[in-house]
Amino acid sequence: MAVKQGSLVCVGPGMVLGAHMSERCRNHISQADVVFSSCHPVIEQWISTMNPDVRSLQGLYGKDKDRGQTYAEMQAALIQAVRDGCRVVGVFYGHPGVFAQVPHAAIQQAREEGFEAWMEPGISADACLYADMGIDPGAFGCQSFETSQFMFYKRAIDPTAYLILWQLGHAGDLSMTPRQTGPEQRTVLMNMLLEYYAPDHNIAIYESPFLPTQRPKIDWFPLQELPDADVSLISTLVVPPGKKLTPNHAIVKQLKSISGA
Amino acid sequence: MTAIKILEKLGVDPNSDLSQLTEQDRAEIEALMTSMADTENQPALTIVKPDSPDEEEPKEPESVSV
Ligand SMILES: C[S@@+](CC[C@H](N)C(=O)[O-])C[C@H]1O[C@@H](n2cnc3c(N)ncnc32)[C@H](O)[C@@H]1O
């Protein structure tokens, strides 16, 4: 299929205004015919200084509206502009491909329709978390789940590795709206985690700032206090390893026999 | 300088910090934040349904050769 006029690139400005945006991302924004964005309102104001046609997608959320519908409308807005022959840039805060369905789906659809479409990486919430909390995901391994998916489906977790749960504010959400869930749903989550960790195991809620004038929020508390924790829609839950790594003697023996050690 | 430009400078330049701001700069930032106090941020960008068939069959990532 010949590549048609009109293109889509999804970029991420990172988390902190000014501090995280790559020069390439800024150039994409300033050179676009139209920019669609879903970021914190202050970040959107900043992005508006880079291009005269920046359209916020945040207005597509509605208090009682199914988020699935919101995401479909976001995708449709991006694709329509591409079909109109525009160089379209979608700006999604953090990394545009991390726990963000619209950029992936829109890029796939644009490609299927014969348009050029791709993604540029950005600095995500977990990239900030590793830096601010001094966590190396390679030290013990690190698992990331969307909290509700972790709750709705039977997942096995490895308590010898870090566990990061995203969208904690929507934990166990069956309404599908942008509303936050509460202590009852977090009690269910706590009970699931108690199958792997002790009640006094220390866990943390992490929130990266979005302005360079702010500090990260890192609140440590025992797992048994999760239901009453101070949670917002930008909270990410960090569960450090609760068990020691167990050596795999059989495999090490096998490897030794190969290397002759 | 507008509040956004001041914030951008603080974000971009590791040698600049709040203590170097003039009273006027601080007031600009304060005014911006006050004006935005009621503007809601909607950070969710992904949704999982309890019985979503999409989630049951993981997709093979596309192989790309550069
Ligand atoms: C839909 S995901 C989007 C993630 C984003 N694309 C990124 O690159 O980080 C939303 C979730 O990311 C995490 N998140 C978003 N903003 C955050 C922040 N400022 N600090 C910590 N975690 C954040 C939270 O777990 C939130 O529920």
C-alpha cells in the first residue's frame, strides 16, 4: 500500500514541566499541523506555547461516561485529522506508550489505513519513581500491573521482586468512569496482597511532581493500612520484595558442568 | 515573563531554583496555580474490563528490523 499524505506521531513530554521533554519531541510539536494532547492542564498550557493549534483531549472525559467511550473518541479525533491530510502529533503525558491505550491503538489504525505512524518515547512515571525512590528494577526484578487488571484476572506475582501497581486510584473499578474507587476496593486488593506479604510489610504510594517547584510524594505505610491510605488518581503503589531470592542450585550445577567450573 | 516561561526555565535549567525567583515571578506562578485550581486533571489513559476478550489473548509484538 502506498503511504498516504497525513501522518501521526505520538510523543511524551515526560512528567515534569520543562525538565523532561526531548528536543525531538518539542520539534514534533512545533512542526505539527495539529497537536492533540492529554496531559495535566498546566502541561497543556506549556505545550500551547509551542504550536498555535493545540487541542486538549481532556474535555472528552465525563463524570459518568465510560472511559472506553472517551478513549474511542480520542482515537477518532486523531485519526480524522490524519485522514484530513494533516501532520498530527498526539501528546500523552509521561511516555505515550506506557499504560496508555489510545496512542497504541491510533498508531495501529493509522498504519492499517496506509498512513505513516509511530511513537517516540518519553520519561514515564516509573522512570521518575526509580530515580526518586532509589530503586533499581534490575536489583530483584520488577513487575508492573494495572491494578484493576491484577484484581479482575488470576495473576501470579513473584514476592521476591518489586511489584508496581498502576492506576491505584481506579483499583477494582467496575463503573468504567473516571471516578476514583475507595477503601472497600482497596480492602479487596489488600487481601489479595496478604496472600504474598505480611500485614506489616512496608509499601509506598509514589506521586511524581508535574512542576519543577514541587517535590515527589513518597508515603510509606504497612500493607494493612492500604484501605485508608491517601490515594489520588496519580498514585502508583510500590511493593518492595517480601521474600528473599531462593538459589536455583540445580541450574547452577547444570551450568557449572557446561563451563567445567 | 509569564508563569509558564518561568516554570519552563526552572525545569530546563538545573542551576535555577525557586530561591532565585523575584517576588513578581513568584506572584505570577501563584496566580497561574490559583487560576487552575478548579481545572481537573484526568490522568487515566487505560481501562480494563473484568471480562475483556482483548486481555485474554496477548498479542505478539510486531517484529521490526531497523
Ligand atoms: C494511564 S497511566 C499513564 C502513565 C503515563 N503514560 C506514564 O508514562 O507514566 C496513569 C497511571 O500512571 C501513574 N501516574 C500518573 N501520573 C503519575 C505521577 N505524577 N506520579 C506517579 N505515578 C503517576 C499512576 O499509576 C496513574 O494511575
